[in-house]
Amino acid sequence: MIDDKDKRDAITADVSESKVRREKVIFTKVYTGKQGRPKYKITDDGIRLLEYLASLNATREEIYAAMGVDESVLNNNLNKSIFQEAYNNGKQKYLLNIREAQLRLIRKDNAAMAIFLGKNYLGQTDSSQIQITEKPPEDMDVNELYALLKKKLGKDGK
């Protein structure tokens, strides 16, 4: 949220720490020496908030809205790499939380939900592997080919 009082120098947001909610500065104004609008640089508190939101699987648009900024603020040359790294870290925490949830669900005999979460969020799949132990036909001699045909057609050879 942008407060009129802080509008000139910083952007603040309500950040919850356990049960206490405090307003913290998440962006500070940086003067680049060039003419035009000054840029805002994300602070450590802003990075923590961004990682937390990404760990909840928030979309980029939801993060922009929650932080009270436009997309251009997080994607300017001061913040772009920081934003991408914090966003990726938060997403990895989200996936780790799903894995932990899977383990809890398996322990509670809810395997169907654990499988659903794994397939939809972690890229896990069911796989059936068929292993062929026979040689390819071109590597077999006449007796081996005859035995294979007999096996495939049945014992009587029909």
C-alpha cells in the first residue's frame, strides 16, 4: 500500500510476523541521477514478503497487488534479478511444502490425495516399464526363432 506520507521516499506494506502485524518498508526510492521518475529498489523485508507470497503459490499479478506496486517496479533493472531469484526460491518452498503434505497424507492413509498432488504439482507420473529379455529376431538362430514362434502361437504351433 502506498501511503501519502511515505510516497516520496518509500513504499510500505503490512507484514505479519507471527501474530503481530507491522508496517515495513519494502521499497526505497533510489535517485539514478538521470532525469525522469526515480526508481524503487526492493528492501530485505520486501524480498522476504515476496518469497513468502511465492511460497503460497501466488501468481506474479497477485504479488504485485499484495505489494502495492506496478509490474514495472519489480521488473526494473534494480530489481529484476532479485525479484526472479526470490520468486523462484518461494516457488521451490511451495513445492517442498507439497512434498511434506504428501508424506503427511500418506501417513494418514490418504494415498489418493498424495498421488493427486504429486501428479499435478511435482510432475510425478505413473510409469509401467516393460522389459524384453529376448534377443531381436535378427540376432537369433533358426532354433531360437522356432522356439519363439512356438511360444507366441501356443504349444501346438497353431
